[in-house]
Amino acid sequence: MLAEHQAPVPIIVQVVQGSVNFAVDGEVHTLLTGAILHIAAENPHEVTAIERARLIITLVG
């Protein structure tokens, strides 16, 4: 689990292996391998692994 935090710039999250629950804006998104999610700058979010997972996080800006 990665506790709630925020990034100073927009981010793009890509799941390259496994699956996670990604909570943002009070809504939980279940992301499976291949999923991509965009999060606006300074938007609080948290991640909980459903199974062992690998993510690519790209900071935009």
C-alpha cells in the first residue's frame, strides 16, 4: 500500500504487471495489467496492491 499523497505535477500511471486498486477523487479504480490512468496535479490519491504489481509512473510537466 502507498498511503494517500499527491504529486506537484500531473502523473500518468501504467500497470505493466499485476493489479492494484487506485483511489482518486473518492472513487476506487481497479487497474489491471495494461491499464493507464491520468491524475491531475495535487490531486490526492493512494494505491493498494491486489496482487504483486509493477507500475510505471510518469510525471508530466
